[in-house]
Amino acid sequence: MDDSAVRGNPLPSQELLVNKNLLELDLDYLERRGGETIGSENADSGSKEEESPADSLDRVKVVFLGAPGVGKSSIIQQFVWNEFSEEYTPTERRETFYPSVVLADRLYELKITDLPTIPYFPVSSHLEWTDFRYYGLRSATAYVLVFDLSNHDTFQYIRTLRDQIFEARDMRGVPLLVVGNKQDKLSSTAASGTRYGDIVNLVRKHWRCGYVECSARFNCRVVQVFRELMKNIQAVEGRPPSPSPTTSQPLRSHSNNSSEKCILL
């Protein structure tokens, strides 16, 4: 059997938005050395139980996927750095972010991976190693599929990709969150409203997965994206649902290093 038959229908092989000027901080070597974690500027040699409001630490590997130009990189950068760039710069290589978040008195260290557009989701570890080495696609704890609310074709991309993911690996216990970005560009026409309603119905009722709309440009509901993601992860772990937030904005540590964020959801 040739590779094309194994891989299934390819997706458009293009790239996504990322700011090249942002420095990639890859701490995979730390994980191999025993799992050192990122701390805030207040951390010292004391125990984590004394320094953190959370009573334990979990690591979560999250992979963001989407068609070119949907703004997934902007969502990540707004969440981690409170930054947004009007300039479109396609993602050319893997970018990794390491924020820490606290939800329901539990500390999570996120490894958020932002990737160039992938033509297909690998159905085996061999294909992943051959075509997507170091991407960590098949070992992700959770997936976030991003599409542009003003561009229906970008939803078709993640629809095909979602089907390939479920064919390629056992998704039991692996949360998948669908995010509609560019809410500020959503048309109010009747035709657009009908198509939009069909998407929401498909995602929530048939796919039975989380769905959030946001605007990375205006930092609207970006935090809700990650709050919903972490709630889905906690639900898979069998933990009780987290209470509703009392503030609309997350609380962040004041670290001099922008790579070291601790965000209270």
C-alpha cells in the first residue's frame, strides 16, 4: 500500500500565523532531566506546597491546529503575553509556549504547541516520525481546533482533520475543543446565520465536544478558551466542575521573564 492510501485525503499544505520575533522556549530537555518546572519570580528554594496556591502539579500537552490565517497563534499570544500583532506572519516551524495555570486550586503546567498547517494527521507513529518529527501530534493530552468564523472553508479543514484524528488514535480521555475565532468579523446576514447555526449544532450535538467563540484581536473570550479547555481536561480526570469565575480577566504573576507566566483561571 502506498503512502497516499495510508495517509488519507490530504489537507491544504500551508502555514499559519506566528510572530517570528517571538523567541521559542523549548523545555523538552527539562522533562527528560526529571521534570523541572517554570516558576514565577516569587519562587525560591522552598517547597511548591508553600509557594503555590495549588496542592499539586499536572503537565498538559496541548496542540493547536487550524487552517492558514485563522489566528490560532494570536489566541496563544494573547493568552500568554497579552499581545496581538496586526501583521500576518505564517507559522514556519513549531512554536512552544509554557504558561502555568491554576484552576480550582490545582496547578497545571501547559505545553502549548503551535504548528504550521499539517496536510494530514498521521495514522501511525512511523508516519509521524517520518513527516512530523518532534511535533508531538499523537501524544497530545488535548487538541484545540481553530477556525475563522468569517470563512466557512476553514471549518471544513478542521472537520476533515477531526475525522482523521479520531481514525488515527484512541480519543477516549483526550479532550477536543473547537474554537471559532474572529468573532468581530462574523456577518449578521441570514445566510451566514444559518451556516453558523449548522456548525454549532454539529460540534455540540454530534461531535459532543467543547465549543468557544472569541476574538483574538480584541482579546475577547480568549481566557474562556483556556478555561473551557481545562474544565474539559478536569472532567476527563473525573474531578468536580470548577466554579464560575468571579472576574472577567485572569490573574497573572508578575514575572520579569514573559515566558514564565502563572495564570489564575
